[in-house]
Amino acid sequence: MAEFLELKAARGARGSVRLPGSKSISNRVLLLAALAAGETTVRGLLDAEDTRVMREALERLGVPITERAHALTVKGAGGQFPEKKADLFLGNAGTALRPLTAALALCEGECFVSGVPRMHERPIGDLVDALRAIGARIDYQAKPGFPPLAIHPAKVRVAAPVPVKGDVSSQFLSAMLMALPLTAGDATIEVRGELISKPYVEITLSVMRRFGIAVERDGWSRFAIPAASYSSPGAIYVEGDASSASYFLAAGALGGGPVRVVGVGRESIQGDVRFAEVLEAIGARVRMDEGWIECAGRGRLRAFDLDLNHIPDAAMTAAVLALFADGPSRLRNIASWRVKETDRIAAMAAELRKLGAQVDEGADYLRITPGALKPGVAIDTYDDHRMAMSFALVALGGVPVRIKNPQCVAKTFPDYFTALASITA
């Protein structure tokens, strides 16, 4: 496995890239297809580490999954996993471990859930507290509040509104939303604190509707789940990954363009399509249709001061673009970066400084003042796919850059560097 990848200075970017499937949608679809009654054919599914660990976990739980002609067929279990004992390893995939934890807690099985060391540093206490409030039996196997977890058989009962904290990760709310239909009764969730990353909850609600569960919400503080069971839509298509789209669209802004991403567009259910608004705010030209987005540069990028809580993943791309702005830029309300695949605020600040920027780092913000780009910098990626993908854009500043541990992009986009090379000169 390569220790680093040397990216030569690039003169421009132009062309088209077909995106892999959305990670967020893929793992939600896999889980609900497994829990639904009937068979579901899934096309466009992301094939990467995060979806493979979800698929392997579901197969260990007795869910038959077959692959043929670029599609998966999932034979749903109709509400309860067939296998009641399982030891599940879920890597560093929060979109797999957290929703599965909630579903398993309501499936009366005996399961052990774990991940890589970094996953064991990512909090899950708010989700466990919500599940325990309805009678679930979950024990921490190491540090309280964090995986690994032992999940035991239990009879849950939902009588009063279920409190779920929303200010650390929206995945806790999404996990409860997807799991509570397994109780076969009406249920209500009340969100405590300010809900972050709301567009990811919208993805959850959209996928649940496709599988027959229409959740009613009162703002972002109260969610009513009807007494209904998941049913297969027969076939479902996973749209392209909007977070991955951000890198290529940013390449268009930096390298002249136009660069077009295919597989996601105006009708997307993913919040990260709003990265297009960031690009327009900093001076790029953006065009969009139902199935594609295109970006072209129009000279020096403008400095920005933006609340990016709604697009935390694509916000990392914006942080790298700040290197090329005409003044200091500020990314606000990004505290969730602290509990991602790495502490992304600290990691981003460290690597931007290596490249010549002045960076002020706070609990939930970064202030970035660009300087003369330093050539040949070796970027530490912290085993975080988004660090590797976003910092690869530095080569479009006309300087070579070295990306350490480039294979970490396999988490969500194994062919990323090939795709990037296809549009850069």
C-alpha cells in the first residue's frame, strides 16, 4: 500500500465525472431494505468500505443479499433479523454502526458491535441513552459513552415521547427514526438541544417514505412516527454522492472549468448540493439540472464568512478553497467536525498552516488567512478520506503536493484520484 501519492502542479481542470452512489443514502437503503417485507433491488449503490461493512453486517444477521448485473437484491426480513446472535465489526462507518445499534436494540438479539480504534473515540452515549429510555439493554464494553457495545435482548416500550439529543450528531436522531417503526406502535421523538446537520435527517425521512413510513415533523423538535411496518418499494436507485461532488466542482472553480458532475442535481435529496451556493458566494459560476451540476471559475475567489452547519462534509472543501481567496475567510458552526473520522478542526488547521496559511482555530470555527502556497508539502490525512480528497485540490494552485496514506479514500470513493486526474491538466 502506497505511503504517499505525489500530485504534480496542475494548470487547470475541465471535463465530466460520474459520481459514485451517496454513502448516506446507500447505508440507509441497505438497512431499511433488510428490515422491510419483500425483496428490494438496489441500483447505484456505493461500493466502498462504509457500505461493505454494512452489507457484511446485514448478511451476518441472516439477511440474504445477492449481486447481479450491477444491482443488489436484498431479501427483507420483515421487521426482525433472522440471526439473533452476531459479532459485528463496522470499521469507522458512523452511518452503519449508529443506525444498526438502534435497530439491534429493538430486535431482541444478543450482539456485539465494534469498529476501528477511532470509531471507539466517536461518541454514541446520546443514542444509547435514548434507547435505554424505552427499555433497551446496552452495555459499554470499554469507555462509557463510546463503542464497543454489547446489546442484549429486551422488551422495549414506547409510551411517552422519546428524548434524543441533537447537538452532537444528527445520526442519533436518524438512527432512532429508522428503528422505532420496529416497535409496531405509534411513537414520538422530541429533540433536545439544537439539531445539527438537518439535511441528513431529511435524507432519512425521504428514504423512510420510500419504504412506506411517512414521519410527520413539527419543525425540527418533534417527530411523529406512525404505527406501520416497512415494505419494499420493489426497486430503488441511489443518486450520486453530493459530498464527493464538492471536490470536482471546487476543481472547476479553481481550474477554470467547466467541470460537470453527473448523478446528482437539482432534485437531489442531499443537503450537500447546497455547496453550489458556497461556490456562487465566492465568485464561481454554477449551472444545475436534474441530473448534473457544473462549475466554472471566474478569476480570484472571494473571501467568505459562512455558517456551514448544514453541510459539514462539503465544508471541508470550502476550507481548502479559503487558501485561494482574496482575504481571510471564516467557517462557522462546525463543532461536529470534532467527532468525525478525526478531529477535523484540529487536522484541517494543522495542514492549512503547513501550506502557508494563518489559521485561528476555535471550538466550532476556523478563520483562515491565505498566504503564499508552499510547494511539495506532505499532507497528513489522519486516516480520513475527506482530508485526502479536499487537500488534493491544492495542486490546482500550481504547486505539487504530497498526499500521505492516499488509500484512505477507499472509505467512500476508491477511484477518487483517478477521477480527479481525468479532469486536470
